[in-house]
Amino acid sequence: MKCRFFTSMFLILAISTTVDAQMPSATSVDRFAALALKCVHQEYPNKIAHVLISDQDVAPPRELTPVFYGCFDWHSSVHGHWLLTRLLRLYPQAEFAAEAEAALDESFRAERVAREVAYVTHPQRASFERPYGVAWLLQLTAELREWDDPRAQRWLAVLEPLETALVGNMQTWLVKLAYPIRTGEHSQTAFAFGLFLDWARISERTDFAALVTDKSREFYQPDRQCPLAYEPSGQDFLSPCLAEADLMRRILNAEDYASWLTGFMPMIPADGSTEWLPIAVVTDPTDGKLAHLDGLNISRAWMLEGMAHGLPATDARRASLLATAAIHQQSGLASVTGDHYAGGHWLGSFATYLLTQRGLVE
């Protein structure tokens, strides 16, 4: 027991010195950018979630959604573009910078965005990419809003009509939504609500922030004893329990969050150990659904860091949260290779979100 304790504490000491300034290496940055550059304008293979209204709606992806048609599906294309925007903002002198700028210029054109707006505002498509893809679109525009650069201002102006349309769709939906969606995939509400809140605060949309906050409190604040032992399901890339905890630290102050987390996740140890949350195992990285579990390890890492960030500095559970985040990060990042398109078209975005600590924005 003592050996395990000191091993865990050594790991925490190693990562705690960098948790507030953790950045990917130049090699990682180049690799993540290359994955996105390879796929943002690669149309096939493609999986579309497309409601046809008439025969005229039979068309290839590049015509249906001409901005976000690459990277296998709409939401992966969106966060592929976010990845390029984030890394171009943080690493403007990197070797990939000129190619990333050119790719974003090619995508973010007013006439293309107008067709995307027409697509998502059709009444039969109100649920398009709800809520996961919409959350990433808002993450993209939040990135542009925070970036003091003429290119960012130009791209944001082009994307704002789509942002406005999708926020309107979400407002209409949230008013009617009576229950949370507790899956480990795209339909989950907790993860999306976290990104919604981050966007609303950056954009100073107090009305939308209040709506999401109220729904989050209604859905999640009464929760106790999250069934973490039931996770993961076989094709999760988001943890229902951890995503909820990562959301609530955005809403509650540190003391209230510490109390809430005790009731919601009482199994978190105070001794720095990691056995309470084993790493998810991927048996076939070429299978797109099974490869989701690689993304789960990455998203778990950033959610665990977020939970630690939300607790008081003296909270004994922080050591275990950060140590567990570290082992999930190590496993998850090892899968971001691009060897298989099943993971290569999206895992770089998750890795970038984790390593640049995007979710810890104040």
C-alpha cells in the first residue's frame, strides 16, 4: 500500500509542475495539424446524417454542406477546422501555419456558409448535429472570438450566420428538453453543455449562458452516486459520469463543487491512487466504433483535469484525479497515429483539446 501511495505521489509531483502550463511538443503539434490538413477537404469515405426533403436533396457531401464535408462526418470536420485554428493561433510560426491558413481560407467562404445556413435552418433539420456537432462549431467560433488577429476576425464574420442559426436551434431545443441525455456518444448533453457554456461566456451571451446553466442545475445538481462502475460502454468516447462532473465545476464555486462531487462520485480516493478508474482497452483500432474508446481515454484525461481544477487547492482528491488523468493521457495519446482513418480523422482534435488545456479556459 505504501509503495503504491508513493508511486502515485511521485507521478503527481511530476505532472503537477506542468499542469498549468502543459503544451504539446513541436512534433506533436506538427502531427496533429497534419492529421487535420489531410482530412478537412477529403470528401470520402463519408458518413452523413442527412434528412432528405425531396429528390433534389440527393447530392454529394461537398454540395450538401460545402464548408464541413471532410473528415468522414460533419462534426469531425468542424473540430478538424477548430484544431487548425487553435494550433495556428498558438503556433503562428510553425511549419504547418501557411498550409493551415490556406485550408481555413478555402473553407470559410461566405457563399459556402450561406448554403450551410440554408441546410440547418430547414424545419426538418432542426436536430442536425444536436448537440455534439453544434458544441464544436461554437468551440470554433469561440476560438476565433478570443484570437486578436485580422484573419480570425475575417473568418468569424463569415461563420457568424451559421453560429446564429445553430444557437437558435439549440435555444428552441433546450426550452423543450425535459431530461438529460446520458450516453457516451454524440447525443450526450453534459459534454455539449460544457462547450455551450464556454462559448456563451466568451461571446458574452448571458441569455444563452443562463439557459444552459439552469438546465444543467435542473438535470445534474440533484444527482448522487454516479454508476461509474458501469462505464465504459463498448463504443463510448465520452464518459457520462466524468462529463457531468466536468460540467458542474463550470457552474459551482470550489467549495460547493467539492461538496457536490462528494455525493456524486464518492469513490474518488484521497491517497493519489489510480485503480478506481481503469484505462479503456481498444481491441481493434481499425473499427470506427471500437476506436471510440481511444477517444474516451483522451476525453477522460481532460475531464479529470477539469475536475481537479474545479476543486479547492487543498482538496486531497486532486492528487488521484491528476494521476488518473496522466495514465489516461499516456494511453490515449499513443493512439493518435493516423495509421487508421477510423481514428485519424478525429483523435488529433481530442489530443489538441487535452494538451492545450482548452477546457480550462476561465
